[in-house]
Amino acid sequence: MTRGKNFSTNQSATQFLNGLASWFNNNKDISIAECIHRKLSELAKENPVVAPGYFEGRHFTTYVSDIDRLKKNNQVSEMEELLVNAVKATEDESKFDGGGVAPHYYNELAIMYRKQKNYVKEVAILERFANQKHAPGVMPAKLLERLKKTKELLEKHSDKTS
């Protein structure tokens, strides 16, 4: 069965298409989702939305599949750049509407930095998250706990190199 996100009438075209693509998430429908995603990227270039929560004409929520593709292709520097832009966009939207930041992009950066054993950057992105108003859910508490553990790891690592 095909299922996806519900639609709202106050969405941009790119958000609508992103939600529509979520309806086609099984292997046999992946080409449909990819076509929809290409169209939303095209629309964002033709008619970019400039508002809190957007960058390069698209809402930050429309970049999840781009990040997944970059991760799959091991394009680390491009992925980091995209994630940093998504973090800024979620922070801008949170400041504008007071709803709190989405934790997904912070988490992805923390995972990436951990794989690189770059504990300084991991702590920095998690502290950046900690200093924001958080959206509801279980992920904020997990990221705050991760920050505590990463600080301990950084301290141990620093002791070994001193």
C-alpha cells in the first residue's frame, strides 16, 4: 500500500511535492519519488521561496533525500555543507515561528563528525543544538545525552594527547 504525509493548503509547491514523494517510498515506486524530487528542485530554482526555513528556494525539510544520496555516495564535504545550511534554515524558522528546531540535521552532523573522530566539531554542533528551542519528540533528549557523552569522550581523548 502507498502511504505518505498529509497535505496542507498553505504549503509551497516544493513542500507539496516533497510530501507527495513520501507516498512513493517502496522499491518499486522509487523512480516516481525521484522524478517528483527532481521537479521540486527545478521549481525551487525557477521560483525560489525566500522565507525563514528556506535556502536555495526550498524548505529545509525537502533536503532529506539529497542528504541520503550524498551519504550513500560518500560525498562528505558536500553533505556537511548541505547539513550546515539545513541547520541554519531550521534555526531561522524556529526564531520566526517559535516552534523549535528540527533535530535531524544536527544529529546527522554529529554522526558524521563522530565517524571522522572529530569530537570538537561534534561537541560544537551538539552545543549549538542545546542552545536552541527544541521541537517536540524524543530526539532532543537523545541529542542532549549524546552531548554529555561526547564531552566526556573529548575530555578522555584530550587527556591522551596531552
